[in-house]
Amino acid sequence: MDALPIHVTDNSTPDTAAVVPGWKTDLFIASFLALFMEVMFIRWVPSYERVLAYFTNFVLIASFLGLGLGSMLARRRRELVRYEPLLVLLLVVVAMGFNLYVKTQTLTQDILYTDLHRTSLLTLPLLVTLVIFFLLITATFVPLGQKIGAGLLTTRSPLNGYILNILGSVLGVVAFSAVSFLQLAPAWWFALALLPLLWFVRREKTLLCANLVAVLIAITNVAVAGGGFVWSPYHKITASPLAMVRSTGLLWVYNGADMQTVQVLPAEFGFHVAVNEDFLQMALNLSPPFVARYPFLRHYLEHYDLAYRIPNFPYRDVLIVGAGTGNDTAAALRHGAQHVDAVEIDPAIVQLGQTRHPEHPYDDPRVTVYVDDARSFFHKTNHRYDMVVFGLLDSHRLFSSMSSVRLDSFVFTVESFREVRRLLKDQGIVVVEHGLGAPFMEARMYAILTEAYGMAPAMSETKETPGYTFITGPGLRQYLGVQQPQGAGLVEPATDDWPFLYLEGRILPRQYGIALMALLTISLTSVFGCSGGRLRRIDLHFFLSRQRVSVD
């Protein structure tokens, strides 16, 4: 049967409607799984195919498209939901395969994507990888969309069906929020997503057995691949030993490299933290006695001491946002801070700092740790500080470094720094550490701080990370290495209305344009196919018009 547009009224029943046993439960479960799996894939897929972390909206768009295509097939007699576990298993296998054997290559200034160091059996262009995952994720949601559409067709009261759909969807979001809050591993996510699918084939023994096998294989694969990681509400986190590169004396993560080239360091030196297999930070032992024993740590110490070189400045009350595992907090304590408020959004990273940081800064009674977003904390606190430190705050999550809004985008805006001004004492200062990565971002940070405080910030280039340390605020007296970045004043500052710190100008990056055109082509072709080639039957006015549409 060809898919037809669905028109339902309050006082009529669709011609295909029938009393189907369990249709209410079917609709509720399908609605629950649609939203639960949508958020689950947004979290899980980018953890294994890293480029999807920079195109997370593509996962969202694919899920919407799949649900829409499935609803167009709601009148078809063949129930695709019986094959949903197999589709999820296919997506799991492909994601694992990409993680192990495939590298995505993108040589563009529009997208900062650092997977080039990884060796692989196969290298694919960015567009090919995006299309593969877009098609797979879309296909995964088609069966659920069909089941939801069929449930809405079956009900004699559209309002009751819609209520079940909304309740199931809300519960799906709440359930995933709960497993994230509890920091459960992905095996639990997939168990909650896949086991309810067995309900739909409960009367078909052969399919029930086949689906059960697919479910167990998928959960087992996810459990094995997810072992050894800490799954916070935001990241897949790895804590690894540090190693010293013998040729340079620099620290890095030990990844099984030849012992001739690196020296693995004991836990007393610290450890390396990666999120979704990207470098985040090194928790380091920079206590004076330890640095005296190991002088190669001195230039790391100098980086964290940079904020405390202002002569005669009183470092009493210090606020640190993006506190991470505690390096900045330890630096404040070393320089005599009487009270430190450390704000970090990820509870798992805070826990790593509390249990494993060699200096144990979070155990000091002078320190109060807040698990919170920086802007949220700014709104809540009435405390005033001598110094506010932005400690290399970088979300490493969700969108492209060079274009879209990221979790940290609203922290680095003019309005955000003006809020910080309210928290400063009369002679307080603000220190901003940031691995800028591109000259225009250096100029943008300069412009943001200049507009927020009405004065040019002092600057010093950092040696261990790409970027600068900026110091500004009413208490600024003097600072070493002051210089104005090239192009300062020519780059638009980021604001709450335009929070694109990582985007050079008001343009759509070329790679995004190409990818969006590919998605549009796939979407239109899919809709045409599911409509049976009858595009004239599609209500284009819902897409293009603001007119009020009456319901027959």
C-alpha cells in the first residue's frame, strides 16, 4: 500500500483504524524509545566517530528525518520495528569499525578536527563519513517513526494518542538524563533502549529469538568498547599515565610508544586526561619540592604561576572557572590564597582531581568546589574576589571549533565578562587562559575584554599551550610581555547575541554548506520515495507558508 498523507479529525476515524490489542502500550514504548535513542546516539556515536562531535546536529537531523519517513510509512502492513535491533546492531558495528580502522580526513580552515595523528587502514573524506552515518542513523529511526504513526492512526481520539506520544517522549528524555546523572556506562543505555524492543515481537518466537541475539551482541560490544572509561554526563573520559619525550623533555600521554623514545612517569608526577579521545589536560605535581627534584617541570610551573606575577597584588579571594582536576587551584594555594572557589561543570573530572591529583588541592580546607556552569555560578554568587581565573576553559564537545555554538561559547562573551566585573573587588583582576589556535581568535579575545572593561588587557604568550594569557580588570598594575595582537579591533567581539568565538566572520563555513546540501538531497530523495512518487500530495504550505491552515 502506498503511503498517504494522514488527515484525522476529532469526530471521524481513519479508514485504516482498527482495534489493535496493545496499541496504547506500543505507542507509548515507541515514543519513549524515539527520544531516548535520539539523545543516546547524540552522546554515544561521536564518542567513537569523533568527527560527529563537530556535526552533532546532523545526528539530530537524521533522527528527525527517520521518524518523519517512518510516519509516512504508517499505513504499510509490514512492521519495520521488528528489525530495529538489527539496525541498531549495524550502527554499533559501523561506529566501532570506524573507531578502529577508519580515519576521517578534513583539510580545511573551517573545521578544526584533529584526527590526523591516528593511523588507520582506510581514510575517508569528511563528506563520505557524514553521509554514511546520516543514512545509518536515519534508517535506525524509520521503524520507530512507523510505529508511532501507526499508533496515532489507530486511536479514535487523536488527542489521547498525542498525550501518549508526549508522555512517552518526555519519559525518554528524563530516563536518559537519569542515566547520565548517575554516570552509568553506555551498556546500560543500550540495555534500556534495546530490551523494550522485544515487546514488539513478543508473539513471534523466531523473530523474538533473533532480536534477542542481536540485542545481546550489541550490548556486549558496547560494554566491551566502553570499558576502561569514565562516562560523565558530558564526556567519555580517559585517565592515562604521563610520559616524558626523551628528545624534548616535554610531557605527554603514554600510548604504548617505544620506550626508547619516551619514559613512562610514576603516578606521583600526575596523569593525563582525555575526553572522547581528545587531549584535555595534564594533572601535574608542581609543588616546589617536587619541581626542585625534577627541573624539567619548571616551565609548566611558570605557566600556572603566570597569573601571580603582579607585584604586591593581594591574592586572598580567588575564583577559578574551568577548574578541571585542580592545577589552577593548586597554583592559587601555592601563592597564599586564603579562599578559593573552584567551578567545574563536569563532576567526573572533579572526582578525578579529588582522588588522583598529586597535590590534592581540592582537599585543602581553603577550597570550595562547585559543580556548575560558569555563567550559572556568576548569576548565583554574591561573593567578591581579588582574582577571577578562566583556566583553559574548553568544552571539547558538541560542535565544530570554527563555527557553531559550543558549551563554552557563552562563557567567552562581552556580557559574561561584564558579569564577572560585578564579582571583582575594587582592585580585582581577571585572568583568561585560552588555547586560541588561530590569530583571529587572539584578536577576538582582545576585543571582547577591551569592550567589556573599557581598557586594553595585558597579554603574555604561553609556552606550553597555543595561545595567550590575558589579564585585565580595575586592579591591573603591570604585566610582562604586553603586546597588542595583530588585527586587534578588526575582529567582531563575541556577544550573547552572536556567541561565535571560534568563527572568523558571519559566514557559513564551506564544509558545512557542502554537507548541508548533501543532507538536503538525501532528505528530498527519501521523502519522494516514501511518498510513492506523489510529491503533489505533500502539504508544502506547512513548510513554506505562514498561513493559518484549517483542519478538516
